[in-house]
Amino acid sequence: MRLHPGEIEATGWRVVPLADVVTSLRAASPGVAGRPRVIAIDGRGGAGKTTLADRLRDAVPNSAVVHTDDVAWNHACFDWGPLLAGHVLQPLHRGEPVDYRPDAWITHGRPGSITVPAGLDFVWVEGTGVIREELARWLDASIYLQGDLDDQDRLLLARDGDSPEHREHVANWMREELPFLRREQPWSRATLLAAGPPRIAHDPQTSVVIAPPAGR
């Protein structure tokens, strides 16, 4: 399996029901009251972050998904931590609703806003780079999707195409992604690892393939 420099391949992969994943994340964040648990879901493009977040939202009543791509839109590839913390994560920790319209949305005429109602049990925050040191205090638990980088590249190519514009975007992205991941190593910070994409047969609607982070 081809992984990022410094990333250790996990072992002990097993299929577990989505409900058991939620139980593990709840147990990893005891004492949360008066606000939702905030769970980060990280991994490269093509790993399946959005799909997993959507399935967890569907499996857990009274939960919602926040996409870091919405915070980062027309702002930066990775330099969006303060925006996410100040306008989304901190209000959630205060038990408040979120209604955030980033400046880039206003500048570029994107309608709507990032909204999360108050009173939820879980908020799933998904996106490449969300498991990072500067956000650690605002995250109750996390999942990192580990997978073969070649597999993820093929999935991205199938999803986004291979136009000159897309190749330029990928090249610009990788110039920032590689040093960021080398510094932050989100796989070592995560509560759980999930296979992305999984190589073990399972029903993705009801279960997920997980492993403990290497070294734990």
C-alpha cells in the first residue's frame, strides 16, 4: 500500500456496524453536555470522507455534516483553520447555532450560508486537513480514512476528470498538501482509522471497516 511519508499502515482491520463506531466515538468524548459532539473526518480526496459523513449523519438522528470545502471555498487550500474555529467550532462548543457566510461567498456571489441548528447530538466535520493541532481543542474525536494513494488518485480522476485545468489544480493542491500532512500527521492523531476505500467486503450502508491507529 502506498501511503504518505511517515504514515504507518494500520493492521487489525475489521468490519463493524456504524452504530458501534458511534458508540466508540461517544466513549472517546465523555462528559460532553449542553452541546453536540464534534467529530472530525479526515483523509485525502477520493478516500470517501463525504460518503462516510453522510452515512453517519443518516445513522445518527439529530446530527449534521459540515464540509470544510465550504469554509475553504475560494479562500485557501489549507489556511482556513481560524475561520472554521471562530465561525463554526466555537459556536458549537457554546451550544449555539451556526449561520456563517464566509467573505469569499460574498465576494464571489455564492448564495446561502453554512448553517447548523442548535440542539444536535453530533456534528460531523469532514474535509482534508481538519485533524490538525490548531483545531484539536475543538474536536471531541476523529476518524482518519487510510487508503492506498494510487487507489485514491484513480477515484479522483474518475470523479473529477483529467482536464488541463484540473491537473493544474491538483499540482497546486499537492504543493500545499504534502508539507501540511508531513507536519500534522492526522493519521497519528485520529481516534479511529477507517479504510478508504475499503478492501474488505461489507455492507457500506450499515457498517464500516475500521482499525486502531498504528502504535496504539
